[in-house]
Amino acid sequence: MTRAPLPVAVLVSGFGSNLQALLDARARGRLPVDFRLVASDRPDAYGLERARAAGVPTATIAPAASADRAAWNAALGAALREAGAELVVLAGFMRVLEPGLVRAWEGRMLNIHPSLLPLHRGLHTHRRTLAAGDRMHGTSVHYVTEELDGGPVVLQARVPVLPGDDPESLARKVQAREHEIYPRAVRWVAEGRLEWKDGGPWLYGRPLRRPVVV
């Protein structure tokens, strides 16, 4: 039986290159999703332009327009519900969501982080990788939980750290791999291969104890 396209909302804060990778995969027929909304906390986020060019509805939910952080989270949650999203994809979204909103989307919210989690949670991962003397770097797709960058990791891609690498060269290598693995992980969800059951991720009908590494 053919599945209906999965209704997806994407959250962006900036340039939106991972969003573009998802839009391109959908345009090539490789991602069975229906992009219902691309929302941003910043009206100048270029990711919104990418969405409009692809005919995807957009919304700006600026924190300054809300009375406080809780009101902003409530407004964002309402926009996601009104869009009819069944999966929320964070693609360079730079704001920490309140626990209540994260719990409401448990098992239905993915993020991509530029490190081999659990290494280097948070910001400045490329610089911290070099400072730590790591030989490998990479990117991780994980479910969003209340713990920052601490949700179960489902898919990772590794890149070697080479002599002469700097934060910018690492960022370019990691971003190229992000554009490969994020559409793959979203496709797994859309096709029913990856699902959230019993408080954790299952892949191909079995609990996913450790991430798939490519």
C-alpha cells in the first residue's frame, strides 16, 4: 500500500542549506513528504526565501512579538499544529525550545548537529573539535528531547580531521555530509522505517541501540 506523503514542518534561523537539501530531495522524488510550513524566529532568514521559491508556506514567529519565552513557544506550537505537521525538522534553528513544547512533539521532532554526538554538544563544534585534537569529526541526526543535543542519535556521518584543517574547512566538509544524511533520515520516517516506540527510536522494526554510521 502506498503511503501518503508525510506532513512536515521545518524550522530555520538562517541560510537554510539543510532545508534546501530537503527541498531538492523532494523535488527529485526521493523524499515522500508534504512540506506544510517553514517557520523562522527571524524575518530575514534566507531559509524563508528558499521555502517561498519552492512554493512552501512560511511564517515568522519572532520572539520580540511575544510577551515572554513561554508565549513565543506557545505561538510556535500553535503554528505547527495549524499546519498539520506530523514531523518537525530543525534545520539550523538556533533557539532552545521549552520542555513543554518538546514533550508535545516527543518522537516527532528531529535535529541535525555538527558533531559526532555525544561529543561537542552546543555551539562552535568545529573549533572545539580542533582544540580537542580529534581525528574524526562529523554530524548527527537525533531526536529532540529536553536535554540539549542529548536525544537519541539515529544517523551519523564521519569526516576525517586532516592536517591543515581549520574551522571553516571542517564546516564545509561536515555540511556536505549533512546534506546527504538529513534527507535520508527524514525519508526513513516518511516511509515508516524509523519510528518512535516505547520511548525510543526503532529502525526496521527493531530498537535502535546505537546510530547508523556512514
